[in-house]
Amino acid sequence: MTEAESSMTDRDSETDLLFLPEDTGTPVHLLPPWKVLVVDDDPEVHEATVFGLRDVLILGRPLQLLHAHSGAAALALLEHERDVAVVLLDVVMETVTAGLDIVSTIRDDMALLDARIILRTGQPGYAPDERTVAQYDINDYRTKSELTRSKLFIALFTAIRAYDQLCRAAEQQRFLRETLNISSSLIDKSGLSDYAAALIEELQKPFETELSGFVALVDEKESALGSARLMVAGEGFTAHKGKTLAEFADAELMARLRRCALARSIVVEPDSVTVWVALDAGRGLMMHARARDPLVPAQMQLLQVLHQHLDLSASKVFLTERLHGLAYYDTLVGLPNRSALLEAIKTRHSGPDGSGWVVGVIDIDRFGEINDMFGHAQGDLLLMAVSQRLPRCLGPHCLVARIGADVFGLFCAADALELDALQALCSEPFDLDGKRVHITVSIGLDQTRDTDTGGEVLLKNASLALKRAKAQGCGQLAWYSPELEAQTREHMRLLQAFTDAPKLGQLYLAYQPQWALATGEITGFEALMRWRTADGSHVPPDAFIPVAESSGLILETGRWALLTALQAVGKIRRAGLRDFRMAVNISVTQFQAPGFVQMVREALGSCAVEPGALELEITESVAMTGAEQVLGCLHELKAMGVAVAIDDFGTGYSSLSYLDRMPADRLKIDRSFISGLGSGARSAQIAEMVVPIGHRVGMKVLAEGVETLEQARILAALGCDEGQGYLLARPMPLSELLEWLPLYQPLEGLR
Ligand code: C2E
Ligand code: MG
Ligand code: MG
């Protein structure tokens, strides 16, 4: 019997005490044994160690002895058993330093840094020097004779406790690392749904066990916990995807969730984790996950630590998502906004078959009027209704955004655009709180194959096309083209020049006489605006009037024209002609501007002209709108005594039936129907038809553009009342007119 064996059979008085199991609160069978590797070339030492350590519990865990009989065998064994807690290592084996030799391999090559090493030797004198002890972290050095059963226990106890602490420290470090990894991985999530999806997955990373469960979004402001809806449903819960908690959670689970939500904390139990992750004051994520294998205390502890980080990362993700929402979404209608549309255009990939992209701008016609008529709340309802219908019409491959008050943008691959569906957008009325409202939209589109064209440019092009569509009336669609851009540029140039025209004194009026076809007598004058630019050339009114109208400048210049024409009335009268009308053209913009009638009244007053001497010419299309406001104005003017003429009659899409309702005094047949008179052309027949119709509704009829005596004769024969045209005179500046008038003789040969 070896020294060691004999000593180990001795029973120390302390032994019983020391061998009492530790109270860890966990059943012994659940805890894995400490692995102790006995390395010795003497079989008896192995036996004695087994004998001496039988039934031993250290820190509540049993021991598992592993045996190696040489240094090489020990290393081979350690290759597989990397969680050996203690190596009881004989120094002298195959060589006198065989034991010491493998220490460096264990520490340096195999990197087993936590395993504790107790050197044992039967021969004193082979002790390692201090440097080796320190370098290789050797726990203890004992002669075998020193290792009695109780001393062996104490040495092992100390070593195992050290090993345990090292392991715990390493585990803590790993947990800390994991915590940081999890936090930073979660904090990087781009949205709350991503975050929720990653939550359970990330939480199980540090564990060997599997967690599966669900995450629900709880909005305390709106609902109780029961109505929180599942955002993520993992294994075991997939059937409940999209349900509310109340719809599937049993009473016990509900109670657990409620407890956790109330405490705003984490409840970790060996079989499950329930976490409240706060997003802001009212909202939070409720996560519940079951563990496949029971969670051990360290894991439970880690989850507690992690919880503190979760609130932080979740609220950051939530905040970012909301900021992103504010930056990229329209809060009223819940559609992406202009920035989001531009972003989407920027990140486009090439079209499916290289067919390019379409960017569109959709504008609700007369939205302002709808707003005024029904109120802003209803206006908002209409915007929301359009916002819902647009994406449905255009399908999932088309991005729809709200890019202005009543303007929507669209972006999609060219072959994904369903034009018919887009144009059918307004075929059904919109329901606003029970009111059915019909609207139209104007649409401008641009298509590009060039992926470099920026979103701003595409939107600008589409907006140009929209303007063109609007100019064609309501409910129209137009495509961008380079010519359109050229026209727009010209329009801008004209607008800029026209803006300065009044103050540069470049505007004046020309007056064209009108005469009674039956007698040749002068009955009136039409005042026509003229613009002579700095170089002396004239810009025709057909070019600058639309520019003035679309910019609103016509309000001011129109007022100027009215005043100037009324001032001319006095001058013409002073020149000798007493009884005549002065006709002034009024554009639709002026007519629809508030206070128009009042402006006319004031102009008459300031020029001391009686209303009966003034005639306002409105085009057929204005008269035709049938809008109550237009009719109201006409009635007011008529009541004042101002005459109204319907200009360019026959060029619009007039239905003759509306003429009945028109409080107008005169119909002016457009000159395009006059030029063909006497030639049997179709256009001439129209002139022939208009005269009796005008008379039937109680209006006088005037023919425009009378250039020949023959035309004048035919018109007179048809019963047409008056004429205007080059036959009698071209439009003249006032000074010229005042010279012309005294020389005028009623036309020879009219009768
Ligand atoms: P309009 O009101 O129909 O004016 C009659 C146009 O016919 C005038 O063109 C006139 O010069 C032209 N005209 C008159 N007799 C003859 C003729 O025998 N043969 C031919 N070929 N043409 C004749 P103008 O002056 O170029 O004006 C064009 C249009 O511009 C006007 O058509 C009117 O709609 C608009 N306009 C002119 N002045 C004003 C204005 O002060 N305010 C507004 N809102 N529009 C104006
Ligand atoms: Mg006119
Ligand atoms: Mg006309």
C-alpha cells in the first residue's frame, strides 16, 4: 500500500463535516459532476483516489474521476474532455519530468486555462520552481504522503471552488459580451416589426436552450392588454398570428402577462420568460417565450440584466421609426410623402424589361371649391378617400404618395402602369360621410428610360404635363414631351416680359368699330388690348392673354383695360359720336374673381359712364359653365344695365338649350363662320342658323370678322343685326380712331 493510500484510508474528525452536501437548492441529480482527471503511472494511486473521493459532493455536485496513466494519455483525454475541473498530476511518470512537461501543453497549446492543476509526487525534490508555478498557474504542489483523504478533499475543494469562480467569471464575461451584442444588434433594427421579430431570436443566443413564443404590441392609450395584437408568432403560436392576446391566451397566461405588464419588468421562470419592453410612456412590447429546456439561474440572471438594455434599444428603434414616419409619411392620409417618393425614385433598379419608369402627378380638380363648399373636414375626408382608392386602382407595384395638398404622385415601372385603371379612378363617386361627391382629377405623366434622371426633374416634368392637362379642362391626362417644355419656357419668358409691360407703358387699347348692317351706322366699339414690346414689335393677344390669365395678371390688366375703355367713351363722345356701346373683353379669371361686379360698378362711376354704354364680352365657354356664380354675376350686371355679349359663339361645345337661361344681350358669331359665307361652305350654314336662334331667345346677333361687302350683304339679308370687321375698319388706337370717325361715311351699297 502506498503512502497516499494508507493516509487516505485514515478518517479525520473533520471529514464528516466536510462531506456534507452543499445546499444549492437544486436537486443533486440535475447538476453535472465536476470532472477530476487523475494522472499517475501507479495504478494504486488511481484506486486510492477513487476510494478516497467516493460519495464526495463539492459545492453540491458529485465528482467524476477520469484516469490517465501517462502524460501522453492525459493529453489525449483532455482533447475531448475540455471541461475538466481539476487535474491531479503525478510529476514523475515515464520520465522524471513527464508531469511537468505536459503542464505547458495543457496551458499553452490546448489553452485549458481554467482547469486547476494539483501536482503530486512521491519523491520530494521534483518540485517545480516558483517561476513554473506562476507561469502555468499551478494550484498546488503536494507530496503524495501529504494527501490524506481529508487533505485531498480540502485541496480539491479549494481547486474546484477556484475553477468554479473562473468559469463563472468567464461566463459572466461571455454574458456581458452577449448582452452587448444583443443590444447592439437590436438597436440597429430599422423598425419595430424587425425589432420584435429579432427579439426572441436574439434572446436565445446566449443559451443552449431554445425559446419560442410571441411578441405583441400593447398600446395602453387605446386598449387593454387583451386587445394587444401579435406582431410575431413563433413556434407553438403560429396559429395565433394576427390575433389579439384575449383571443388565444388562457387565464393563466393572461395573468402572467398582466403581472409583467403591471410591473413593467421581466418575469423569468425556469420554463419561460415574460418581458415588458417599454417603448414610450404608454406603449410597450409584450414578449412571452417558453424554454425547451429549463433555464438555469445564471441564464435567468442574464435575462434580468438584458432586460435593462431592451427598454433602451426598443425605445430608440421606436423613436427612429416614428421620426422616419414623420419624415416619410403623410400623417393625414397615411401615404408616403414627397420625400419618400423621391427616395424611391432615387433607389430604383432597372425596369423589369428595360421599359423604363413612369412618374406621375395627379391633381384633384377644383379641390378648393370642394373645400369651400363642404368645409375642410369634408375636404380631408375626400383626400383620405382618394388616398385609399388610388393605390387600389394602381396595384401593388405602383408607389403612390401625397406630394401636395391635393396632389398625389405615382411611381412605377412603365409596364406596371395601368392607365385605364388610373383614368377610371373617379368613375365612381366618393362617399364623404354619406354624401356622394363626384370629382375629376387631372393627370400629368413622364416616362423615362434614363435611370440617371433625378426624381426632382421627373416630378417637374410630370407637373408640366399636369399643367398642360389642366389647360385642357378638368379630368384630362397629358404626357410630358420636350416640346411641352419648350412651350413652357416660352410661356415663362412671355410672362416675365408681360409682368413689366404695364409699368413700361407697353400696353394700349385698339378700338374696332361695330356697325348696324341695315344702315351702316356705327353702333359700338370693341376695345382690344395691344402689347408693343421695347423693340416696337407687337405680341398678339392670343399669345399674351392666356399668359396673363394663367398668372392672374389679367385681374389687374383687365381692370386697366376696362377703365381705359370707359375713359375713351368720353373722348369719343366729345369728338361727336353720342350713341354707342363700348365692348370690353372679360376673361373667365376676372369673372370668377370675388368683387368683379363691384369693380365694374366703381369703374363706371369713376369714369362717369352710364352702365347702358358698356358691354362686357365673355366667351361662350365661360357662359357655358352654367355655374351658379357666373349666372349670378350676369344677372347682377344685367340688373345694373350693363350689356353682355357672348363672344366667339359657335366655337365652343355649346348646347343651344343653355342660351335660354343666359341673361345676355348679344351673340357674336365667330369669324370662322363668316369667312365662308356665300361659298356654300358648311361653316356658312352655321351663321345662317345662329341668327334666328339668337333672335328667338331675344338676343341681337353680331357677325365678327366681316371682311367683304358680299359677306355684309348676306348677313344683312339673313337678318343679322350688326357687323364688325376689316371691311369697315381694323382695330385702331384711340388717336387714330378719333381722326377716322369724322371721316366715316355709312357704307355704300349695303342695301
Ligand atoms: P375677340 O374678342 O374675338 O376679338 C376679335 C378679334 O378678331 C380681334 O383679334 C380682332 O383684331 C380680330 N378681327 C376683327 N376683325 C377682323 C377681320 O375682319 N378679320 C380677321 N381675321 N380678324 C378680325 P385680336 O385683337 O388679335 O384679339 C384676339 C383675342 O384676344 C380677342 O378675340 C379676345 O378674345 C382677346 N382679347 C383682346 N383684348 C382683350 C382684352 O382686353 N381682354 C381680354 N380678356 N381678352 C382680350
Ligand atoms: Mg371679343
Ligand atoms: Mg370674338
